[in-house]
Amino acid sequence: DEETGARNYTYIGAVRAILGGANAKLCGIIQYANLVGTAIGYTIAASISMQAIKRAGCFHANGHNVPCHISSTPYMLIFGAFEIVFSQIPDFHEIWWLSIVAAVMSFTYSGVGLGLGIAQTVADGGFRGTITGVTNVTATQKAWRSLQALGNIAFAFAFSNVYTEIQDTIKAPPPSEAKVMKQASLLSIVATSVFYALCGWMGYAAFGNAAPDNLLTGFGFFEPFWLVDAANVAIAVHLIGAYQVYCQPVFAFVERKASRRWPDSGFVNSELRVGPFAISAFRLAWRSVFVCFTTVVAMALPFFGVIVGLLGAISFWPLTVYLPTEMYIAQRGVRRGSALWIGLRALAVAGFVVSAAATTGAVANFVGDFMKFRPFSG
């Protein structure tokens, strides 16, 4: 109960309290695997944006037909160095300012991409593209890519992974806390849907079947290069903050376990406070190792679109559809066979079908890209 019930501080805690241990274990495995995967994906994406800034300058100076190949590896290392520093912010309560900066940057680059798409469409005098899409691939490849696109869309709505942890940071007594979170969720879902849909539509309208995987890093737009650079800076800054938001549950899980295991250890529990940072020997060592791990994996597998599609496809059904609907049914005592019960079950089945189809497409594309790629080749 949101007014009188026991407080749940984490997604796993909420699942354990309402559905029991087996579902909590399922939630934990998928949630933490997804969060680690998200960190890897964000490392890849940030390096691509930083790489694009350097390439934009090369194109501007030497012409658009010059290859301007630049390795992404140094930029992954730079991003990893930033994350080692910011990972010393101890918890969600202390990263509110970084989250705000990330949100502002998200609207910035989305707005730039949308504006450039509209400008290109107006300059062309109409919409490009076809109903059937690209024609230079086989029917099988088109099917896999279409299914992977479902996973990419699912990934855009992955906030359920950290929903409960974020709600725990709201400084308001029940029921206002739950009310504020519901309003924030509705606003974020509407804003995300509108901005991402408009960017996708206008990107396709501007470039048709030649639309790149990413409008800002795939060089659908070369000019004005300074504006494209600004948008890519915004992406990189956004991802620095988003990485921390999505990794905090993983950090907290390991550190809680360590603190319970060694409650009297100074190595684990002694902290030095410096502004928003709380540095302990254990936190510095463990979080640095985690960032290094995600950076190395990103360097080995730097194809962002496929990684995102796979993560979104695998986690969408259990974390965003199945567990929330099951918790709602159990908590609200929804009567079996009622219209609401049937509707929620139908939603879960539909979500499973979408997730399974998207996973199939993402795996096929991942295997295809992996077979053609040499690890650590940048």
C-alpha cells in the first residue's frame, strides 16, 4: 500500500515483497545483467559521439568524400576515465545534479536532431523514403533489422530498471511521493515518445532509405558542423550522467553485500567526503574495476545499435511488462477472470511476443556483425 505499506527501496525489494523469492531472483539476474549491458552500450555510444566531433572537423576541412577514419578506442578510454571519477559519487541521493545536467543535454541533442531533420526536409521540398523501405538487402535481412528496431524502441523505455530506486530519492511523505512519481513517469513517457518518434520520422523524411543509423554521428548532416558538434557534445555529457544513473543499483548491491559481510572493516566502510564524492578504499577499487570492465568489453564489441537492440529485447518483457503487471495483480487483488485481469494478461502475452521477436532479430544481427568484426579494431 502506497500510504501505509512497508517501504521498498529497490526494484528487487518490491518484487520480493509482493511476488516472493523466485521472482526476485529472476528480477535480480535480468536487471543487473541489463544494467551492466547498458553501461557497455553507453560507453560505445559516448565514444561514437566524441569520435564524430573529430570526424566532423576533418570533413569540414578536407571535404565530405574523405574517409576520415578515426579509432573509437581513445574516446572509450576518455569516457572510462570520466566514469571512474564520477563513480565515486556514492548513491542516487548525491547524483541529482548530474541527472539534471544529463536530462538537459538529452533535450538539447534531440532538439538539434529534430531541427536539422525538419530543415533538411524543407530544403528538399518534400519527404523522402518509401513505404517498403530499403531495397539493397534481402528479405531475411530486412526482417531481422525490423525486429531489432523493436528492441531499440524497447530500450528507450528501460527506465523501469531504476524506477523504484529513483522514487526512493523523492523527499516527500506518502502519498505525495507516489503521486509525484506517477506524474513524473507520465511526463517522461510522453516526452520520450514524442521526441524520439519525431526524430525518427523527420530523419527518415529527410534522408529516406539512405538515413544513417544515427543522424548526428552517422553524418546524415555535415553542416553546420559546429551545431552537429554541439549536439554530439550534448550526447557525450548526457551519457556520462546516464551511465551513473543506471550503474548505481549495481554499485549499491555489491557495496551492501560487502558492508554486511565485513561490518568492522575500515577498507570497506571508512569514507573520505570531498564535495559530492564519498571515497572509500573498497568503493574506489570495486567501482574502478567495474568501469574498466565495461570499457574493455565496449572496446571489443563497438557496435552500439545491435547491443542496444539486444539489451532492449531481452529485458523489455520481464522488467517492463511481466513483473509490473504481476505485482499490480497481486497487490491490488485483481479478481481472476475479470476484465482487468484479462487485459493485464493480454498485455503480458503481447509484450512477450514483441520481446521474443525483437530478441530473435537482435541475436541474428549481433551474430552477423560479430562474424565480420575484429575485436579491438576500433
